[in-house]
Amino acid sequence: QVQLVESGGGLVQAGGSLRLSCAVSGRTFSGNYGMGWFRQAPGKEREFVAYISWSSGSTYYADSVKGRFTISTENAKNTVSLQMNSLKPEDTAVYYCALKWTATGRGTSYYTNTLAYDAWGQGTQVTVSS
């Protein structure tokens, strides 16, 4: 069993920054697994934001956040972070972190598809005012 707990959400003005964290606990980690950040705005489907392979450090981003958001890991703390800069009102959503036990795959769906993930956090609200 693994637990994911997000933190760091809040209210920020457009152009501002926030840093989200996801603490992973409950299981000893080894091998090749990955972590993703997703978001869900009211009335919309949950969408992929960013992904990182815990072992290789490879990262992928949605086009909408590329150049503004950075995903990273702190291995000693079993934490994955999402640094969000130049925030826009359209970034407003509940942000979720997720874990998948197999970090690699074919194409892009292995990290963009919500069904590819094995565990999810409860989410943290990010609101960007204009």
C-alpha cells in the first residue's frame, strides 16, 4: 500500500508562482517507477500536466505548461514537486499527484493516461486570479 499526500496549493495572482509537493509513503521503493501531476478544472476531465521517471529523471510536460512548470524529485524525502511559474487563470484546478509502478512504455499514453497510474493523492486546489 502506498499513500500520496499533496500540499502547497493556494490562491495566487496571475504571473505568480506556487510550488506543489507530493509526499510518498507506505512502501519501500526500488526499481523503475514514475510520478505524474494531473489537474482537473470544474466541469472538465482530468488532464496530464507533467511526469518524471524516478530512476532516470526523464521528464515530460503538457504543451500548455511547458517552459513554465518544472517537475522534480527529492529522493531522500520521497517527494515529487511541481514548481509552477508565470501562472495563468486557466491553470486554476485541483492538482493531483499520481504514481505508476512501471515508468516506461510505448508512445505517450503510458504517462498521459490517467488509467496508467496505480495510486493517487487527494488533490490540492490551485486558484489563479486575473
